[in-house]
Amino acid sequence: MKNDRVRVIEERLLSDNWYTLKTIAFDWRRSDGSWQRQHRETYDRGNGAVLLLFNAAAGTVVLTRQFRMPAYVNGCADGMLIEACAGLLDGDEPETCIRREAAEETGYRIRQPRKVFEAYMSPGSVTEKLHFFVAAYESADRVTQGGGEAGEGEDIEVLELLLDEALAMVADGRIQDGKTIMLLQHAALQGLGKL
């Protein structure tokens, strides 16, 4: 992908402690044809996948609750966020990733995940693109307790909620995670029976 409106002048690595943080100087050709020098930082953590598990007959969804340091630093009192199951691709295809993450985080074996869309979550500074999936579940599909990988610092609580309850939690601020809100709104618009 080449854009003739951008010329990268300099790329400098700022950190590769957790993921890759760079500063980039570039010239941007504005709509009027003039060139403007700009500087941006980009945080590259790789792409990811996210999954909303749903049971249409019961009207429920499976979400997780875990501690998120960036949310804590930015004013989330206890740092605990309620989220849809998600993870980084780590070189895998999105469907492979979401199957792995569902098993690790929720304990559910997913049968037929269906991709519904892709989105850049914070394109002003983060390179990550998420692949959004939905998948039906039944109680028999839960083969472990889930909870995440302790060796990766995960300590995840699994929640099974009525979709209406989850949507009320978005409205009153108990669910503040963007990817989760997007999937819950998608489920509300489509209806669980049509996912």
C-alpha cells in the first residue's frame, strides 16, 4: 500500500520494552497541494481478535472481567474492566487466535465462529486492527473453568449475563471497553437469533 501524499522522513525507535513505540517524521501533502512536516508516535502491538459468545435461546452472552493497568492509571477506580474475550494474533490467523483465547479465558470450546467486521480501535496512535467474531455457545461447550494464563499475568473472571443486562451495564458505565460495546451493540441491532 503506497500513498503518494506521504513521505516518511525519519523513523526512530523509542521503546521495544513491551511492544514497539516509534516516532515518525513525515511530510503530508495537504488537500491544497502544499507539503506539511508532521511528527507522530505509533505504538505497534500487533493485530488482534475479539469474540462475543452468545446463547440465543437463553438470551445470554459470556464476558470477562480483568484488571487493566492503563484503565487504572486513567481513572478507573479499581482497574477492572468487563470485556469480550480477546487476544493478539501472535502470528496466527484471526479464527485460530479467537479459538485459543476463548479456551484460555472463558473455558468454552467454540464450534463455529463467524467474523462480522474489522476495525482500527485507536488509529491516532495505535496500529492494531481487531477482527470481530461472534459464536454461539451452549453450557456443554464449557470444558474448563477458563481464567486465562497465570504465566501471562492473567487472572480473569468469567461472566454470563443476559444481553439486556450487559446493554444496561454499557448505559450506566459498568462496561466501558470499546470492543465489547461494539459487539454488544451489534448483537442488539441484529438480535441474538440472527447472529
